[in-house]
Amino acid sequence: MSKKIILPAASPATVAAATFPRGYFSSGQYAIDAANLAASVDVYKKAERVASGRARPLTPPKVTRGERIPATLRMEGGKVLEVPARRGWGGDAAFIDWLNVTVHEDTFTGEWLGDFVVTDDQLILECSALCENIFGFGITQKREKGANFYHRSYVLGDGYGMVCHGGQRNSLLISLTGDGCNAALDGWEGRLFTFLKLKAVSPKITRIDLSHDVLDGVNYSVDRAFTDFDSGLFSAGGRTPDIEQRGNWHSPNGKGRTLYIGHRSNGKYARIYEKGKQLGDASSLWVRVEVELKSVDRIIPFDVLLRAGEYLAATYPALEWISERQERIKTSQKSLQITYEKTIEWVKRQCGSALWVISMIEGGADNALSKLVQVGKVPARLVVPHFECEGNFIHIKDDRDFFTPEDYALGFN
């Protein structure tokens, strides 16, 4: 018999922050709506406890800064599975950089969707509408082949991930890439959490990548990670994982170095790499710490969507220092800045002399540029991912609100 693991619940303030769209927080109406939603959460939770006959609500364990909640074990399907540990550094000390989620296709036959789903095509249309409601973008086209051992696959947004269906025990896979996680409408983690906990049938997080950026290279570096490995700070249960170094570690040449710890086939795999140098800035100190968790002999709790930093800080003793607030917009701007400067450098090196000759003939740089520029065409590497896609979604856009305040109250209870 499975032992129920009671995880800490999010506060009403967290629910409110996860609910409202981009740009809402600066408006005066936000404070009013946030207060009303928080109040509705408290009222609904209290009413639900009374209706269930419980004299007192279950009080989730509180976590103070730096406190560690250890990993727990539970039985499922005759196997002992690990529920990852977490550390109370705060939910915004990391961000999600990849996500794979599976649900049973019966998820899309429920009355909560308001439509009667019969065929596979209808199921995919409903999934597209749901994805738009959660992430801000839906399915834009069908791919020629299947993927991830599924018979059929579909593109999410502007290449922000995939939806896969067919041939895998009546399940459906929703996969978001790093760009997809970055492009998604603010608060998508809270909406997905509610969907998985309250609406989905047989939901499961099969992979999640948790990342933390050190933009100035002060708190951590690839060299420090290598030293930590030698000190046993990446070991688990007395076992020393494998380690692999890529790049020029003997004489660093500005092209970037990467340290891999563990195996991708296992449930936990770490990558520490020089992100800025990877993007082309040889002098950059930007380092990214990334841990890939998979549902291999472990259960990835939905709570990780809301507390990414806490789970990342607890993956290895070497990462217990992680506590600094992370903002995806900051790292996106940093990435764009490096790419833009690299583009200028490339144009100057490849075309600088020719541009000077053209400007002399045409009577100035402005006249030369007017003959050369392609208006409206932006190189893909300079495009910042955003949920407002260029393509059209395969479903007919509607005004359905898939989640109500009552749903959030139940989902976060």
C-alpha cells in the first residue's frame, strides 16, 4: 500500500502570483484581484475542510531558510521509489529549463473541458487549447514523424516543444524545451501545477531540468565544481558518480568548459558549464549550474514546479549554497546581449571592408545601409522567445477559462 507523502502547500500569495498574466503586477487592479483571490483560496479551503468532516486541517511542515527536508521513500507498483529532498532557500532561486510531463488521454474526455472528445484529432485539439491556456501557446503544426517512442508528434508554438501521442499505453506527452519554458506566459508553473494535481488523469513529471545562473562567476565556477567533486560533495549514499570534462581544461581557450556528473540514463545528472563562453563571449564569467531529474527510480513531485530552487539546492551537497533569486528575463537579456555583440563582431570581420567601400561610393553609411538591409527579417539567434507565436494554433481559439479560483484552492490544498 502506498504511503501518502504530504508536501508543503503554497501560500495564497503564491497562488495569486502564479495566476495573473504578464504586465498585470504593475497595475493597480492587481492588488485588488490578488487580495480577492487569496481570500477566496482561504475561504474555499476552509469550506472544503468542514465539508470533509475534518476537525482540524493538516498542517504542512514549515521550512525555514537553509533547513533541509530529506528525501523520502515510498512504495509504488512493488518498487521503492525516492521522493527528492528539498532545501528551504525559496522557490525562485532557480528556474525550469526543460520539462516532460505525461498524462492519460482520459484527461481530455472529462466534463471540465466542456467538449465531448471521441477521436484522436479531437483529443489533440483539446490538448492544444489547454496548452494555450497554461503556457500562452498551443500546437501549431503536425510533425512528419513521431518522437519519444510515440507514433505521432506535434510542434508547440514556434518550436517551443512537442506534444506526442499514440502507442504508449494511452498516454500523451507534453514536452517544453528551454526556449519554451522561457517563452511561456508568466505564471505557467502555477497553472500547470493545478492542472496536474486537480484535472489530469495519471499525471507524471518524467523529466525536469533545474538551472541556476551565476552571471558574474563569483559564487561558483567549473573549477570550483571540479574541486567539490574531488571533495565528495557530488557523491550520494557513499557512491561516487562518474565525471566527464569537455573543453580545454589544460589551457582554457575561451571557448568554454563543461563538467558532467553522473549518467543521463540515471535519475540525476548534473551539468556545470561556462554559458557565456558557449554563446561566444570569450571573456564572460557567466556559469550555469543545471541538474536534470528523471523519473528513474524516483517520483518527481509536482511541488518542484513551484519550488525549483529548493529542489536544486538539495540535489547535491555541493549546491547547498544556491539561494540567490533568479529571473529568466535577466538571463535572457544577458544571452541576447552576448549574441548581439557577437553578430556585430562577425559583420565587422566578414563585411567591414566591403561596407566601407559601399559607403564611400554611396555617399555615406546611411545610404549604404538603405541598399543592404532586409527590413523585418531578424536572425533566429537574436529573437527572444515569447508566447505570442507567429504561426496559428490548430485549435479554434475560444474564451474558455480552464481554471477557476476554486480549482486553485483545491489544487494548492
